[in-house]
Amino acid sequence: MPESRIPARRDRHATLRSRALSAAALPIAPLYGAALAYRAFHPRRRVVPAEAGHPRDHGLPCTEVKVPFRAGRYVHAWLCPGSPERVVVLGHGMGASKVRSLEHAKFLHEAGYTVCLFDHRNHGASSQDASWRGLGDRFASDITAVVGHLRRVRGYGDARFAIYGFSFSCFSSMWALTHSGFEVDAMVCDSGPGHDVPPLFRKFLEADELPMPGPLGGEPSRAVVTGVLCALGTAMIRAQWPPPVTGKFARIPLLFMSGERDAIVPPSSVDALAERFPQAETHVLPGAEHLLGLRADPETYANVVLDFLKRALG
């Protein structure tokens, strides 16, 4: 047999073996898809070393804040005082923590804003919440609780507020507007939200943001895992998306920042959502990937955001 045919034959054998193992794993594929859906919203806790980042490392004044969301459970936040009249509340991406938003907090604080960074429940230093239903409202309530605490307890009752979401927290930020009595004056969204929710879970898998071990990562098991993840993950959120275009959604100024090379929430999906709101503005950072717009072009990114906030908050 010619030597050139040997590698091809080995490749075919490897492919057949891989498919056979994946087919054997099919009975557990739905269970693993369900486990991934739960894990997406309840990521494994990572011990964040002190050197990972803190406001003081960026020269920011800081007070630690714990905002209760249930008896014995709280959302953990860093409050960096600036202007008492203009406040920006920053979230973070799925599976991450407020540490990832420190670079954004720095340029905002340098521009004079009071900045509050918080960890969603199940993330960072915030408490765990094992719930698996109605997660859209639960994560949105983290935001409403932080803003309410700053207004009622921390002396910012007369301030103008902007909320600033990142990927996963962009959805929570917008959904918070459906909560009765919750009002803010502007919203900035980085790397999201997209027009449709189910494809995002698939894209998280494709970007290796969620684990797909061994045979489950090949076909036909992968298709089953992906289908269950997309369907169940969306059902766990239990929110009618996209949001309405009336009421608060029609009034509040919106800025959507996207990375040109974002493979998880592509600019096309963000634009499709933004087009629903006449007061929305969009900006695409050339060459930037998911959540890396500020690092790709710090000056342009900061200028766009600060210009928007100046017009929206005064």
C-alpha cells in the first residue's frame, strides 16, 4: 500500500472511532446539556487572588458594600466616590467578576463620575443563589438593588445614574428596566446584548467558554448537548426577549459598544436589537474581540463612552 494512503486511512479510523464514542455517549448528552445550562448561571467559584485587582491598584478610592438580596445573602460591590451628581454602576461578563471592569472604572472615575462595580449573585464575592428559574429577573434585581441602595443609603438620592453592562450583564441591565419603579438616566452596553438569546449559548460553546469533555464534544452527542443547552438556558432566564420598545425602553438613551471580531455577540446581532430603539447609538471597534474593545483602542473607546455619558447625564 502506498505510504500516502496510510495517514488518510488512519484519519478515517480515528474519525469512525470518535463518532462511535460520541454515539455511545448519547444517553448522557441531554443530562450534560442541562448541567451546562445550570453551570452557565452558577459558575464554579474561582478563588480570586489579591493581586488580581482592586480599585486601590488603579488609584481609586474604595468602600466595600454589601447589598442584601435575601436574608443572609448579598451582592458585593466596590463604591468609588466621585461626583455626587453622576453615578455609573458597572456589571461584568458571564463567569467573571467586577475585577474585569476595573479598567473601565478608572477612566470613568478620572472623568469625575462616582463608580460602583458589583458582582452578580453566584459570581465573584457575592453570595450564591441556587435557583434555576426566573434567572432573568433575579440577575436584573441585583442591579436594581445596587442602584436602590446607593440612592437610599449612600446619599445619591438626587444623582443621575447610568448602568453599564458587559456581555451577560447587558441583558440583565436592559431587563432591569422591566422592573416596576426602577429608573435610570442612561445605559451603556459592551459586547451585547444580542437580538436573540439561544444562539449565544451555542457561541459560548464554540468559543470554549463552557467545557465539552471527551466524546460529548464530537458528533452526534455535541448536537444534543448544544440543543438542550440553548433551549434550557433560555427557559431558565424566563424573560420575553427582545424587550419592548415602549415606556422606559423608548426614553432612556442607549449606547451599544461592539467589537468587530466578536464571535460570541457579533455586531450584526447587537445592531438588530439597537435598531428597535430610535434613541440608541452604536459603535463598532475595528479588530476588537468580545469584551476587548477598551484594550483594542483605549482612547477611542473611552472618548465614545464619555461623550455619550456627558450628553445623557449632563
